[in-house]
Amino acid sequence: MKNGSPILKTVWAALEREPHINLHRWPVQLDLTGDNALVVEGEVGSVAAKKRVLEIAGTTPEVRGVVDRLHVAPSEHKGDGEILDGLKALLLDARELKNCTLRVMKKGQAITVQEAGGEDASGDILVAVKDGVVTLDGWAISLSHKRLAGVLAWWVPGCRDVVDGMEVAPPEQDNDDEVSDALSLVLEMDPMIPHPEQIRIHTDNYVVTLEGLVATQTEKDRAEQDAWCLFAVDKVINNLAVGR
């Protein structure tokens, strides 16, 4: 890091104020290139922390771009093969993805594990895992399908990051309602959320607000985590009450 840089001092101050980021437990490294692009690397404790670091870095005045080398520290350490198998099982089990072709990269070769063709095909997903980072390529019929695949990747123990390069075909205009609909779908699928119908979702400019009632703090935290895992979500406000 270039000591004394006013840009870096501004970023550091903002990171220290952000409650989702714990720089003492998860120190990140910042470096500024000659053209004022900010390189961010290291490990953080959650998807929320990663997104907040990148958001703060990217919105800092005079920063002209962000190079993302951040990863999320996994709750369990798993090999790439275990992560790939775990994600494959989740994707195959997802009802909304039954009409998607699913291919996985093993030893440099794409292996088809589910094939869907014809006019009813809703996607062709190619999954690869390297050093705990999941990469999703191919296409899906909707942004909800794309977001769902990304969240399922984050659910897999051992996952350190998700690079979602899937296209949406035909192209679809993103909006706040689409984000809310995708999160509703994810919460319905999440086995750790037994009563998703009790959770109300409001999205405004990609900021998700959760309201309603859950039984435990674990469920409250999990619902928020699911929201953070959604592609393009910038912030989550968790107003869920805990009670029975």
C-alpha cells in the first residue's frame, strides 16, 4: 500500500466504520495503481463483508476502478472436487433448473450431467471450481435463474467466491421487483427458512429490506445472508423480528 495516499486513507476510514467489516480479524490489503485503480485482496468473513468492501472502494471519490481479489473465508475447508460435487447436487435438485442443461468441468473437460433441449430449454450452465472459487458460465432464460444458480453456489461448504458469468437469453431488463422475486424463490428453497411466507421483502435501488417474523436469530441471519448472496444486491437492511 502506498503510505500517505489520501485516497487510501479515505477508503480505510470508511471500511473501519462499516459494521459488516472486521479489519482486525480479517485484514484486507489495499494498493493503488498509477491510474488510481484500487486493488483489494485478502479474505473477509462473509459475502456481506466482501460486497461492502467493494462498494465502499468503488464509490470513493477519485478511485477509477476496483480490482477484486477478495475471497470469503469458508466455514469449512473443502477440496475443489467436493465443492463441485456439492454444487452439482444442489443444481440437479433445484426444480426451477430442471429444464437446464448442466455441465461440469473435470480435468479440463466439460462433462454433461443433465441435458435439456428443444423449445422448453431454460438454460445451459457450465460449472467450474478452482481454489474454492466457483465460476458459472453459459446462459439462463431469466435473471431469476441466474441469481438462483449463484446463491446455490454460495451455499456449498468450502466456496470462497462465485464468479457468475452467465448470460440471460433473451436479454432481460433488471429491476427491483426482479430482485425481490428472486429472493422469494431462494427463501422458499432454503431448508433453514421453515416459514418463508412470514418474511416480507422490499427492494429499492438494489437495497433489500427484510421485515416480518422468524423463530430464531439463526433464521434471521440466514435470510439476510441469502439476500447478500444475490447478484447485484448492494445492501441489506434486516428488520426481521425474532419470536414465536
